[in-house]
Amino acid sequence: MMKQTMMKSLVALSVVGLTLTGCGTAPADNQGAASNAGTSTPAQTGKPTELVISTWGFSDDFFQKDVYAPFEKEHNVKIVLEVGNNADRLNKVKQGSSKVDLIYLSDYYAQQGIEEGLFEKIDRTRIPNLNDIYDIAKAPLGEDYGPAYTIGRLGIAYNPKETNKEIKSWSDLWSPDLAGKLTMPSITSTTGPMMLDAASVVAGSKTFNEDQAFAKMKDLNKGVVKYYSKTSEFVNMFAQGEIAAGPIMEMYMKDLGEAVPEAKFVSPTEGAYAIMNTVNIVKGSKNKELAEDFINWHLSKEVQEKSAKAKVDSPVNTTLQLSGADVEGITYGADVVNKLRKLDMTFVNQGLKAWIDRWDKEITQ
């Protein structure tokens, strides 16, 4: 959408059988991963191969049962996890202090890994399920690197009983009605730069304008209760009535709804922001082909559908159809995906240090 700006509007995706989800029920023939693996490596006998995966560690019970165990059985593999947040896990790989084969990161942190030369180039011919996912998810950071296995969205959550108004756009966050009831993400969080971009949009700029963005954020600052770094902080403040509105990822609406049944999620009229989590192969991995098989498995209809129905991840596989309660709380369907806004992560990484310094001086001083 913009040249050399923070924003690239998502290009309309010409996909048939739309769905941001992806996974059918396990095949009756009990072939499991093999039925979706395409060019999968045959299972071997003897001692299992160890595949080390760096990930966040959330929904561990689901992943152990529905993602890791079937793959381990099919490929004679023992999956070992290294868990933690994006920054800590990426730093371990930078320092060479782990034996990670595969690493799951948000696109923001994955771009840093690419710029540091930490990832192998993938062989896309070994990942046939790439053909079944949304175009935007196939190569979010370039053809040489891993896909996004999920796309979520950053929008606005609010309690209509406390805001005294219906929220429809990013500009509504600047309403006097929300002063003292609002939380915003920290600039150092994954979604912080998105809100800086949203401020530029609200200021009326068609391309990212740093000065206008900071001026709008400074104006908003007096009504912000707290800048949150962890989503759990948002959920706790919302549940306790300390805040009534703020930007949040849609996947957390289940937690908000349990605490505040009236809670609503809004995709702003200017467009919600795409949240993409990626998977990449770490440079030097001795299990590159096995890692590619695992990526292919995670993109399969079987895994993606189970993940969507369990509300673990919004899927990217387009070969399934969901409806009713299955689509609640997930980012689903081309009509939703086509409207998302995506940051240029190269641009973000180039400007972030200066933005953080300026944020500390002008906004949260």
C-alpha cells in the first residue's frame, strides 16, 4: 500500500476454498502425518532422531498430543523443546548456545534472525502443503525463508458498559470518553510499532509519518492508564475494571470474555493489523529435511483444523471450511484476511531503535 513506508496493505488473495484455518480430522487409515507429508522422509527403525524445536511453550498439552506425537511416531523422531519468549530464544541461537533445528518466532523477530544470517534457506519443493495456504503466509519474509503457520489480527477490545460509546476505528481510541480507561502496548512489544503506524493513519497521513505519529501518541498519552508489555497485563486490568479498552490480539478474546462476558472485539475500519508467526530452520541444523517435513506437517489440513477448533492458532490452510462456534475467536476467512494491514518488518527493524529512544523521551518520560 505504501512505498518505503511502514505499511504494506495486504494484496487481495485469490484463494479458492477460503479459510484461515486448516486441518481435518485424523484419517481413518491411521497414516497420520504421512497422509499430509507429501515428500516426507520415511520412518526409520532404531534409535529415534532428535529434533530440537524452539517455541513459546503455550498450549503444550495440545501440541504434545496433536502435533508432536503423530510426527514422532511416523518419522521415528524424539522432539525436544526449548521454550521461552521471542527475544530470549532468538538470542540463544545468536550465541550458538543451543542445538535448535526449528524455531518459531513472530515475523518481527524472524526478520531479525534473517538479517543476522541465522536461518537456512528452505527447499519449497519439500513442503507441498505450501500450495494450500494463503499467499500472504507462503513467504512473508522472502522465498528463501519459512512460512507463517498462523495469521492473527490486532484490533480493539472494549467493554461497552464502561466506554459509553461504540468503538469502530483506531481514531476512537483518542475519544475523551476513553481517557483514564485505556491501555496501549509498549513500543518494545511486537504490536508497539503497529500502534505507532496506526497513530500516523489517525493523523491523516497516507504514508508513515514519524513526526505526526509521535505527536498523536503524545496527545493520547494523558489518557493511558498503562503501557502493557504482556497480554496477561491487559487481561488482568480488563478483568479488574482498571481499563475499558485497548488494542489486543483477537486470540485473547476467549480470556477476556471469560472475565468480562460483555467484552467485544473490533476490527477497526482502517484495518486491523496482521500478526504472523513463522517457522524457520536454524543454520547448521543436521536435520534440515526432517525439519522441512515437520513444517509441512504443521501446515497440513489435519493439524491446522485441530489447532483452529481448539482455539490454539488461527489457521492459514485454505482447504477446509469452518462455521458456527468453530470460527469464534480466530482470524478466519479471506474476507477477513484481505483487509488486514501488514508492517514492513525490514523498515521496522531499521527504525525501531530510534523510535524507542524517541518514545522514552516524548511519550513515557
